[in-house]
Amino acid sequence: MKHSLIVLMGLLAGCNTPAPKGEGKVANEQGTSQAMENVKEKTFDELFTPVAPRDIVGNVFRLVGEDYTVITSGTGEDYNSMTASYGGWGILFNEPSTWCFLRANRYTLEYIRREKRYTMTYFDEPYRDQVMLFGTSSGRDSDKMKKHTLSAVKTPAGSVAYKEAKLIIECELTEITTVQPADYYSEEGRSFVVKAHEEVKEYHKLVFGKITGAWVRK
């Protein structure tokens, strides 16, 4: 891919995200309803503590590839979320950054372009059904944002995230690049972007963002 910037996707410190314990933290399937009830009335500061990007403990391959990323952009009552399973974290322009690989017709991408800011959130296993709801349809022509039971909350900078998250990463948009089939050297990659283009008439976008804040659940 004709891109002079390199973002490293790697394994951060630690092997697994610590098992949650205590009030407002999901420990198992049976505790999900109670945990969700506990967090709804709490503020952002009561639920989360800031963490430097270099100190985030967790396996990025599991967080992105198995737990999935919920990408959210917007402000106030006007925001949209989507589920993503391609992407990573690393260094870009000497800054801790994230990248994600999005279809060009994603409604959330429109919000990212407009707001120049978004969050990437990760959840414990009991919230998987809620996470997957964000990937079932587009918020452009459906009411999917009213179907989930997660509790939206604003970060100190005003971005939208969710109270039930175990990790929140806030990003400032750095770059959006359009992929091209000729830049792919694997048949799998080339076929993937060509097939997607046939469906939406535009190639995938690589979205890069500088990490401006990160928080973990207390």
C-alpha cells in the first residue's frame, strides 16, 4: 500500500485483561444485569480512571480480533456506533495512535469526518450481544442506536463512550486513506477490497487517530 507512515500493531504489556471484580464490574454472565444496573447512575469519573497509553494492560489481538472494537463518534444525543474487528494500536508521527479498516459507506465514518474525534471501547464477554447489535445494521436507515441497553456517557472532552466499557480509548482524527487493489500483495487482501468495492462502489478506508485519552474501569 502506498503509504509512507507505519503503524505498529502489537502486543501490549500483559497477556490478558484482568478479570473484573467489585461493584459495577462484570465478573460473569449471571452478574450482567446487576452490573448494568449499578453503573447507570454513576458518573464518568466514578466509573473510570485515566491511564497512559503505554500502561494499558491487555492483548490487542484479543481486544480487537475477539472482543471487538466499538467505534463511536458524535456529540450529545446525535452519535453513532459500529462494531469493528480490523485495526490496532501503535505509534504514528511519534504519537500513540490507533488505526482501523472501515468500509467507505459506514455511517459512523461520516460522524468521524465531521467531528474529527471518536472513541474505541471494549467490553467484557457478557456484553457481547450488545456489542454485536452495533454491527447488525446501519444507523443511517434504522433505529439500531435505540435497541441496545448500554449507557452512553461523555468523556471529559465531550466524546461519547459507554459506562459498561472496561477500556475506553479516545482519538483525534489524523488521517483517512483510501486503499487500492494494486497495493495488496496477497490474493486474500486484494479480493477482499475488490468485493467490497463491488457492493458499495468505493474502496475501504484506513482511519488513523492520535490517542488523546484512555481510561480503564475502576
